[in-house]
Amino acid sequence: MSLFQACAALLLLVTGIGFSQQSTATYPVNRYGSVDVTFTDSAIEIRRVAKTWRVPYLGLVRGLDCAEPFDSDGNHRCPSLSSEPCPACGLNPSVVGWDEVHQTLYFAVTTSTSWEKPHQVFRYRLGNKGPQRLTNTWAAGLGEANVTKGGRYLAYLKDHHSAPAAGCAGNAPDVDVVDLWTLKAAHGVFPTPPPPKANQHWASDEVQWSSPTTHTVRLRLIGTDCELVAREPAVHLKSSVQDLKFR
């Protein structure tokens, strides 16, 4: 789903949140390349034909990740607000992207329901023992993602709601780039686009790697009704990893 659709809603983040069914057969299934991904109450299930890999939620959220560490009675949900796991902290999972070449699923979890919220980003390569934490980031939602062919860099779009009451006019997109070899990230990468026309706004709906070290973001103009301005051509902005600060 593109960022300009549905007033730049929370994209893939809304996929699979808040399930309460008991049978995994009733969970929505989402296709990414050659695999089907399902969010159950206890795990992410990745299925290809007759083989299934499970990534349990247990252990993904740490005490310091829990955005709501207290319950309605004021009791602690987490043993401590540290790097220790906090299984009692609720989470919402989403798919960030699927890398067919390296058979790797990139996904995120958030423990907040606010407009802008923290996301913990992970990767899971099929057959590995468990997922690997990559970075933490802030956004209203995470969208389109792509990995370089060599498997070194991951780039994904983020949508920010700077003024939720303003609808799509209050949205502000940017990009995170993760160095998958060093596990360092550059957050909020976004070249300055040309000024939009009156009553129009830029929305990003695609990020691609045009070379092993350069990613390109496609921008489209949307109107105050949050609909695409079809007569306006897209703008492509490029960024090189050599110009980024990875931390």
C-alpha cells in the first residue's frame, strides 16, 4: 500500500494487529514473494508450500521498549525497564519487507497505539534459530522496503503524522537506511524536494536501490483530498550511503 493512499494511513502496520481468534486457520494471510506471512496471537508464521517457520513474539520486547510499562491499576508490566524481556507488554507486529534473494523477512513491532510511536525492527532469515534486532525508530507507520542485491543495505519508508488533525497535509515522509553488515542505521534520511504547488503535498510511495550504494525515493503529489494528482509527474530523489551518518 502506498503512502498517499487512504490519507497515508499506517500502511502495513495495520496488517495483523489485535487478533483474538483461537484457530490459526482464521488469521489473515499476506503474500510476500514466495512466502505467506501470518500474525497469530503468539508468533509470526512464515509458510512456503508445506514448510512453516515460526518466530515467537516472546523475547522481542524488552522492558525499555515497552511504551506502556504500567497496567490500568498502576502495576508494572515489566520486571524492569531494561534490556530484560517483557512478555507482558502488548505488541503490534508488521512486515517491513521481504528479501527474496536472501530469504529474509524484515519486520517490526511496536508497543504503542499513539500516532507517532517507537518501532523495533528485526530480520529473520529462513532456517535461522531466531530473529536479529536491527534498530529502533520512530514513525506513524513503516512502508515500502528494499535491500541491495548484495544484501548490505536495507532502506524503508516511514510516515510521520506531524499534525494528525490536518489529514494527509500533516504527513511527512522520510527513510531509514540500515547497514546490515555493521548493524548501524541512518535515520530520517530525506533529500529536500522541490516546493509543492498550493494545496498539494508530497508523499513517498517507493524506495529502490539504483546502485549498490544509492537509493532513490519516488515522490508523488497529493491534493487536500488525499488523492493522487494524476497530471503531475513523479519526482525521484537520490541519496548515497556515503553521505549518511550511521550510528
